[in-house]
Amino acid sequence: MTDERRAALLPMLALTAASILWASAFIAFKLAFQAYDTMFVVFARMVVAVLCFMPLYPRFRSQPYRKGDWKPIALMGLCEPGLYFLFETAAIKNTEAAQAGMITAMLPLLVAVGAHFILKERVSARTWAGFGLAVCGAVLLSLLSSATENAPNPTMGNFLEFLAMCCAMGYTILLKKLSARYSPMFLTFTQAAFGCLFFLPLMFLPGQSLPREFVLVPALSIAYLGAASTMGAYGLYSYGVSKIPASQASAFINLIPVATVLMAWAVLGETFGLGQYLASALVLGGVFLSQDRSSRAAPGQNPASRNGKARG
């Protein structure tokens, strides 16, 4: 394999691995919530990630800093993990892991729409049509869902997951701008550190309680969330985004719903009815329709040169 091919393949492999790790996070959250409260699970996840990063801290201290970048870095952290996990954890408490995973397929469309309004990038009529179809599919998926013991309010849960994807859209755009100046691992570390500060006081809100006992599977799920789904997945995703355009990188998120449905069936025993499969097909069909092939880079064009505004 030539160096050029390897350079093109590595970001795609990193983004694929990140998507699979994120898909498994829906399952790990469900398992962790069986014994521990929401805010403790998210805070502990961030602490585990920070501890995993500590051996790399000397390298982060030498990271050049551009004056004023604390603002977009803080805003990135507020989008994700801050608000993102507030919405997503509430979503997973109310809906099935497979349904929440299906809603994540809308992220590439949200990134395109967000880039249109924030970065003034052109969005084709085909992309707008795909966005509308995917939204209709997500709404239909929620309407066809019925409450269960593990998913007491799937309609609310799916809507909260959609809000989480809106936060992920802001995160992706900010990450693309910052990755031009900072290493992927440094940005992932700052996210985890921001998450620790953000979620620490939230553990003491009314309705939340600190753990009173150690439960093996939920505790291992938290460790997995911090090490694999936070340090591993975000690090891989940050690397991928730093090498290819944000719109291309976000397309790998489409792997999450497929992997989540399979994992939720295998681990949690979740299944879809015929109507939910049809609604899911609308979501994925909208994502496929939105892919405007005329805007892709021509052969030989450097992909990183596109979306120049996104690199700021």
C-alpha cells in the first residue's frame, strides 16, 4: 500500500471505529443506568477519560495556544459533552437504545444545515429534501413506538436525542475549526476535563443521588464509556475530522444506527416492529438522498481544501 493510499485510508478507519464505539455507548449507558443515577454516570465517565489521558499530559503542556481560543474551546465543550450528554442521557432513559441510535443518522444532515446558516456554505435542494424526509422518518418512528418498562416515553426520548444531535452539529463545526490548530488528542482531553467541571455540580441536583454500592456490570460499563467511548471514540473522530472535511467525516455517523440496532438486539433484546423498520428506512433514505454527489471533491483534489470556511 502506497503512503498516499494509507494516508487516505487511516482517517476512514478511525471514523469507522469511532462510530462503532459510539454505537456501543448506547448499550453501555442502558446497563449503567440499571444501578446508578444519570449525572453520576456521565461525571464518572468523564473522570475515567481524564485519568486515561494523564500519561499524555506532558505532551499537552507543550501544545501551542492561540490567544482567544478559549472561547471556541469552551463553546465546543458546552455543546459536547455538556448539553449533548444532558439531552442524550435523558433520551436513553426514555427511549430504546436502538431508536436513539437511529436518530443519530440525522447528524450529517444537521451538520450540512448548520454549515449553511453558520458558515454560509451552500446547501443543495437535494440535501434539503433529504433532511425533510429524515425528519419525517424520525417523527414517524416516535409515533409508532409504544411505552415499555425500559422505554417509558419514546416520543420524548427521541426528541431529546434529536436535540443532542443539534448539539453534536455545533460540536462538529467547532471541532473542524479548532483541529486546524490543535491535536485531536488535546481537543479530546479538553472535552473530558470540561465535562468533569460541568457535570460535578449536577450530581447534587434534586432527584440525583450518589452511589451507595458497587455493582459490577454497571461499574464496568462506566469504565468502558470513559476509556473506549470517550477517550477512544472522540480521539479517533477528532483525528478523522482533522484529515477530511467535516461533511464527509459526519457521514460516518450513519454507521451508528445500524450497529446500535444489532447491539441492542444482541445485548438488550430490543426489537423493531414493521412500522418502525419502515420509519427507520425513511431516516436512512433521507440521509442517502441528501448526499449531493456533485459537490464531492474531484479526483486528485485535496479533500481538506474543501469546506475552507469550516477550517477557519
